[in-house]
Amino acid sequence: MMFTPFVFATLPLLEVLLLALGSLFLLSALLFDLGLSRHSRFKQILIKRRIITLYSIGNRLNLLSLACLLVTILICFFALPVGVNVGIAFDHFSLFFIFIVVVISLVSHPSVRMPLDLGRATLLNAFFSALLTLLLLLVLAANSVLLALILWEMATFCGLLLLAIHYQKKSLRKALLAYAIVAEMGTLFLVVALGMIYIYSNTDPLTPISFSRLATLPATIKEVVLLLLFFGFAAKSDLFPFHLWAVRSYPAIMPRTATLFSSATAKVAFALTLRFYFSMEITQSSYVGVIIFVLAILSIVLGSLYTISQKNLHRMLAYSTVENMGILYLGFALFIFASSLGHQLLMVFAILATFFFVLHHALSKALALQIAGTLAETLKRPLRIDELGGIAKIFPWMSRLMLIAFLSLMGAPFFSGFIAEALLLMVAFKSMLLGAPYILLAIIAIFALVVANLASIASFTKAYTAIFQGVQKTVYRSSSIKEKLYWRRFTLYGLLLLLGIFAMGIFPWPIILELQKIVIALYPQSRIMLSNLNMEIAVPMMLFSLSLTLFFLLFLLLKVSLWWLLRDKTIRRDAITWDCGMHFTSEARPLQYTGTSYLMSMITFFRPLLFSKSISPRIVEIFPDKKSFYRLQIADFLKQPRLQNLSYLLIRPLKIFHEIPRQGHIQWSIFSLVLALIVTIICFVRS
């Protein structure tokens, strides 16, 4: 079959239209549900059946479109000539991030099996999640600056509605308000940047501007526009100081929403930053790189420290995302430094390592968030680390998958995190060759990466041992729990694990060669530098893959040999976890490490940076009924009283959101999205 540019451009668009059709079915089910209370009881039963049918059809269409789109994107990525752009922005750069969005959406897609007790929250989450996926795909495919920014703002508003689904939860209202403030700030930066682009390019309002025309802007204006765009997109990418909404919302929202926010939306924001940077062809932007570098270092250090001190698994994963996004932007900052000095080999190496880290974080964090969300939905309780234990005895496969996700996130060998962090460390060490002003920045980057790695090892080890190992601190009804687990989800987790994390960790070189197509699509002059880079790192990478493969085969051979020798000598003995002879009940086992005690020495060392507060009331009874007396409170840097009083002036005008009735809010939101879609279609037709 001959793959022509027409085929490359048409097939993905047809599958996106199929995804839009599935979203329309979900919207129809939602509209029927909104008007359900107006009918008689008999008619409500008929309408509920219609809602279930529409929901099932919409889910199946979305799943089919995402699966077909994944296959098409892979074919296009491997078959499309390097450096070729077909029609809309379908080059290797956009295909790479579209692949990430599609994979994350597939992994987090709900089951096609329909429960009879379908609630409105499930309908809202399904519709707005599908709409968010559709908008993110259109953002990556847009070839017009105005169209891309309009679609991005629509995706931002869709994210706000996803948070508003759980508005009745008190813990989520502050997160919703924080997201609204951050979104307004990001929109303000983007509108100012868009205005400057139109003014200095002498273009009429509402006339589409292609990304290729951004190179004609004046040099000084390019740097200002880049800085404004960076702040506008960073507001939705969990980067410090725009991260509070994510930390507050992840424990309360559905796992699919958290996965989309962390692994898809944040990556699309980073992709847009890169798209504008390379389209403007900036050669000198040192001060912009320094600003990005400072925010990246703050995100890495503070995210790492707060990851250690968290007592909720979802909050710990949220702060881990803050740290990882800091590492992502750190690679981009090092690329800007190398670009400013004309060090092309380091430029290519930095952006290549950054793309590898993007893929690693998207897959590993999606796996961890999905398992954590499934566990929280199954247990019907928050995942407080000190209150859980012994989960591995109930869900052995879930615990093994979570262990692999944690090992990848902490950068253990055999997993993608090890290669990703090793490549970025190599870039940081090579950045010391840039000269005197950048040696100190390179040392700071190396220190931050080491701190992040150590903090990840400590925090994820704490979480796994406290939640999955040990004894049960609470009696779980395992028989009723296991009935609610769908093996289809574990199948998707396994595919994600085998095709992504292990492949990147054991055989990184073929993936690096494919990622070089993205670098060429962004920077066509990098072909010669990539050949020089391949000569430098190809042999170490191949030797590393060979050694890991041999070690893995020897380990597998040893395990099979032991199983063969001991297959008839198996002795099974069931016993409770050793408790030093003190037979407490399963609800109170004080002789077990908690998450706080596990890392107490590290928390004490970093206490000046953590804004901690110890609470230890006096014990007056000889045998007190209370199980624990010592409590350590650690607040985020941005939650300090002085900063909260300063931000209250910004928050007060947005209190109007608390007064909007929920059903009217939903109808107003749907009307706004339809109006925005009409405006977008008009702009697309004009382009």
C-alpha cells in the first residue's frame, strides 16, 4: 500500500470524527439524564434504558476510535518521511504527542460494561473526558496560532468542568477555585502574547496566522512572547507555583480525570511551548532560559521534599508530578542554554533526552495513577498511607503492577526511569562545557536531579511498604471487593507495562533512534549532529542493553531451574505476620512502621524547608485508648498565612462560582462549549 500525504492527513481526521461522534452519543445520554426528573416514574424507566444504551454506544465508539487512531498514528510515525509535514500539523512532533494522548486515553478509558445504577457524575465524567481528549488531539493537529490557542482554552474550560463534577465534595471546592484562578492567569498571559503576535506581524484581527509566520517577528519581541507563552502554558502543566489545584484535586476526582491531567494535559502544554519556540526560530534567549531554569529547580526541589512528607498516596503522586514536570522543563532550559551559545551537539542531546523523559513519565505516571484510583474506588476510602496495609495479600497482581510503576518512577534499572534520568544527568554534566556562567547552573541541575532521585526512592519505598506490605490495619471485605475488579483494566495495564516501561528500560536505543525523527522535524539542521551523537552514545547503549538482557535471561533461567527442582517439595503454611508474640487484633497493630516513622529522620533533616509543625499532646493516662499522639503537619510553601492573605484579594472576585446552582452551571457550560465550537469552526473555515 502506498502511503500518500492524503492518506496521512485523512485517516486520523476520520478517526477523530468517530471520536466526536461517540462524544455526541454521550452528550445525548447526559441531556436525557438532565431532563429525567420532569417525567413520570414509568417513563423514567424507559429513559434510563435509553441513557444506558446511548452511554454504551458512545463508550464503544470512543474506544474503537482511540484504538484505530493508535494504529494509524504508529503507521504514520514509522512510514512518514522525516521532516515532512502533511496539511495540518501532522509531522513527527505532533504525532509523538498525539500518540501519548491516545495511549493515556485508552488506558484510562472506562469499562464498556454498563451498570444499571448509572449516575450523573459518571455521565458527566465520560462526556467531558472524551471531549477533553478530542480537544487535546485537535490542539496538537492545529496549524494556526489562533486556532491552537482557542482549542487550548476550550480544553482548559473542559478541565474546569471535570473538576466541577465533584463540586459537592468540600475538599474539591478549593481545588476548583485554585484551578479557575490559575486558568485565568494562564489565559491572560496567552491573550497578551497573542495580541503582541498580531500587532508585530501586521495581521488583521481574526485572520489565522500559521506557525511558520512567527519567525518574522522582531528578535526582542520573540523573547517576550516566548516568556508570556511559557507562563500561559505552565499554568496548566503542574509546574511550581501553579500546582496547588492538582495537589488538592487528585485525591477527590476520578482516576481517569487525574490520569488525563497528569499524563496528557501537562504534556500537551509542554508540546505547545516547544512548538512556539521552534516556530519562532529563537537563537538568543538566555534570560528566558534562566527563568525557566529557576522555576524548574524550584519544582524539582520542593516537589521532591513534599513528596516525601505526604500521607496520602494521591497527593504524593501529585507532588511527584510537580517534580517530574520540573525535570522536564529543566531539560528544556539546558537546551535553551546550549542554543544560545551555538553548541549544537548539546542542543540535540538535551532535547532528545527531554523527549525520552516525556514518554517515560507519561507511561509510568499513568500506570501509577490508574492503579491508585482503582484501589481507592474499590476500597471506597482515601488512600491514607498510615491507615492502610497488607493490600498485597488481597490484590497480589495490583501490588506487583504498582511496584513496577514505583520502580520506574524512582529510576531503577530495567525500567524506563533509569534511562531517562541517566540521559538528563549526562546532559547536565555536558552543560559544564558551556563556560563560566553556566557551570554553576549545571552543578545546581545535577544536585537537583540527585535530590529528586533520592526523594523518589524514599517516598515510593515508604508508600509501597506501608500500603501493600505488612498486616492489615483495617478489615477489608475482600470477597465483595474482588467482584468489582475488571480484568480488562489489568490487561491494558499489562500492555502499557510490556510495550512501554520495560521496552524503554531494556532496549532504549531503538526508541532513541525513533525519537530522533522528532528532533529533525523541529530542527532540520540537526541531522549531522545526530549522526555525531549516535557515534558517541550508540556503543554504551547497546552494551547496556546487552548486559541487561543477559542478566534478565540468567535470572529467568535460575527461577525456572529452582521451580523445576522444588516442584514436588512445596510446603504451604498460612500464618499471620509476626508480631513479636503480642497478639493484637487486626484493627490495632502498633508494632508496625508507619509512613511517618519510616522517613522521620529525612523529614527532620529537611524540616527548615518543609514548614512543618509538630503536635504532641501530653499523655496523662497509663493505658490510653488513643492509638497515636504525635502528629506532624507539613503545609505547602504557597499555603503559608502571609501568601494566603496576599492571594485572598485575587480569590475574592471569583467567589461568584460558589453561588451558581449546579444544574444551571452544567447547562451554561454546555452552551458555552457549543458557542466556542462554532467560533472555532468559523476560524478553521477562514484558515
